Amino acid sequence: MKIVIAGAGNLGFHLAQLLAFENMDITLIDSNQDVLDYAASHLDVLTVRGDSSSIDVLEEAGVARAKLVLAVTTSETTNLITAILAKKIGGRQTVARVNNTEYLKEAQKKLFAELGVDSMFSPKHLAAKEIQRLLNRCSFTDIFDFEGGKISLMGITLGDSSPIVNIRLDGISQLQMGIDLRLIAVLRGQRTIIPRGDVVLLPKDHVYFIAPKNKIDQVENFVGGEKKKVKKIMMLGGSGMALESAMLLENDYDITLIESNKDRCKYLTERLSNTLIINGNADNFDLMKEEGLANMDAFLAFTPNAETNIIACLTAKNYGVYKTIAQVENKEYTLVSQNIGVDTLINIKLIAANSIFRFVRKGRIEAITGLHGVEAEIIEFVVTKNNQLTRKPLKDLHFPETALVGGVIRGEDSIIPNGDFLLQVNDKVIVFAMPEAISRVESMFH
């Protein structure tokens, strides 16, 4: 597949890096020769220097032959123009990164689609929505909804007193008491374990479940999660990520936001109506204590420095804050998130990549997500009449050893299937797949 990426900044480079591993034919456009040289020396990509909103530059990049054009520069206007022109030139699918979340409303998306922008996404908005889900269910470290929440994916770290630790998986079914759930992965340190009957769950294991949304309370009880309702939140840093999150959360939570730049504080005050803005440095823990750190239910760190965010969250934990979330950019930090004491690490690049990868995968795909620290993907495929998956029960479909079906959405019904389950056309099937299994799973649903 030929893919053209406009913008070789943090997000563009990260996407090119991931897609290069997929053996895609990638061309990277940027006006900065230095970043192009860096990309060319580290990745198997072609580079074109210039403004991606120029027709000549797009033609030089081979947009007419591109199956996917990703416009992910830091300029929203450039991205939209790039996508529109790319579509007119012959690009098959166009995706644009935007900052203005008003563009994500259905009426606006329809208008831009008519102009040639097939899809739009806002990395900050995607991350803010994930944070909102995590605060709503704060005993979980990860939560992702499929089909508007008909089925949810949840991650949680097992404590010493969890009722399912030191028990073989083939014995856990006796404890489920009719709860519809499917354990799809275990993260132990940096090792991903596919759940089989002889696996014994241990304290500190990070486990991932899929269950119908109306069963989440039961899943929380089942794994021994501590129920706590978040009311008070302290945010550190007034970045765009912090602003997006505060705008989404401030009507439901009591938020205190600390930012070091006075001008930025003024700007935040103009944009936020129910958030307390305080001017102070990120390392001023005395100020945080004075502003009630010990009384907070959640602490969110959004400064530009990942190490500062992590240290601040660990300090908040020491003061008894229940839920901590730190923004990071380094993938290596994300891989060890469950081992360093911070509940959840948010990596905007990874979240954005999950949103985009559904355009790359084969088969009809509704959604795709990754798991923090787990080298795997959760993909929501749609069964079509061409798949030939409806003729045999699941146990006879020969899924790869490192892939499994976590759930099925059939109309309004959410189903955790067993081996005798028969798929039907238009079923939406949620599949967990390790990297070596993805190609085989794609071919089954293609």
C-alpha cells in the first residue's frame, strides 16, 4: 500500500515508523530538510521537501497513486487543504489532523467529506476522551469502548488481595458466577501472556478483560477493584492537552490547574469557566500541598517534560491521591507504565496511531486500539458475506494461536462467545491479535 504522510514532526515520524514496520510504501513530506534527513536515515521511506498544500509537491510525492494520505502537520489549515487537494488529484483515502473539535461534529464532518476530507481526528481530543473514561472508572488503568459502549475493554493491575490471584485460569470460571467476560491478555513485567488454562495469575499482573458495558461493575468486583468516585482533580501544566481535558471535565469535577506561565494562565482563565487556575512552577510541591494535594482524588500531569510528569504523579501517590495519569512521549516509558507506580501513562502519539491504523488494516474495520505496554492490537472487524466465517463454529475457524475473539456485537446484543458460537453476516467481532497473528487474522476477515 502506498501511503503519503504530510508532516514529519513527532506524530508524522511516529506514524511513518510504525507503518514502515508494516512494509508499506511510504513518502514523507515536510518543509524542513533537517527532519526529512533524520527520517530518511532512520526509516525506509522516501522524502519530499516542500509545502504539502502545494499541488506540485503532492504530485511529486505520488499522491495520485496513494491509497492513504495522512495530513498530520501542526497546521490545521495546511492539513485540511492537503487532504482536499490530495483527494482531487487521486488519493483514495484522506485523513486530516485538526485542533478545532467543532470540525468533529457530524454536520461539519459531512461537509468536509464532500470537499474531499474523508476523516478527521484530533489527538488531544482522543486523549481527553480516554482520560474521561479512566476517571469515570478509576480502578481501571485502561478502558476502551466499542460501538458506543456496547462492549468495553478494561485493564486493571491485580493487588495482593484480589480474589483471582494465585488461581489457574481454567479454575477462574467457577468464580465468575454468570458474569459475561473474557480475559484476553496478561501483562507480566514487559511480557505479554496469552491467557490459557494453565496460566496462574499473580499479584502485580496487569490483566485485560472484555465485557458488556452493563457488566463493568460486576467485573470490578470480580477482580477486586477498589470502587472510588473521583470528585476533586489537580492538573499540573496548562498545555493544549490540559485545556482539552479541562474543557471536557470541568462541569463534572472540581478542578485545580497549576501553570507556570502567567500569560498562559490568563488564556486558560478566558477559556475555562469552572476551573481554578493557579500560577506556579511544576516542581513547587509546597504550593500543591497548600492547594490541597492530599485531598485530591486524581492527579493529572501535562507538562512538556515526561520525567516531571512521572515524578509529580509519584509524589501525588505519596500524598494519598488515588488516581494518577501522566502524559509522556517516549514509548519506552509507556512499556513500563504499570511497574513504576503511576496508574496510567497517556501517549498522544500512540492514541492517534490507533485511530489511524484502521485505515491501514485489511478487511472492514470499525475500530482499533492498542494496549499500554502490550505489543498487540484489538481490532473490531465486520463479518461480510465474502469472509466465509459463518460456515463453522469459532473453534473450527483455525484462528492463530496468538489471537482470540474477545466479543461479538450483533445488533443491540453484546455477546461473549464460546467455541460453539456461529458468526453471522454483519456481526462486529472484537479480536485480540499479537503482531505475528495480524496478517492471518486480516486475511480471514478480508
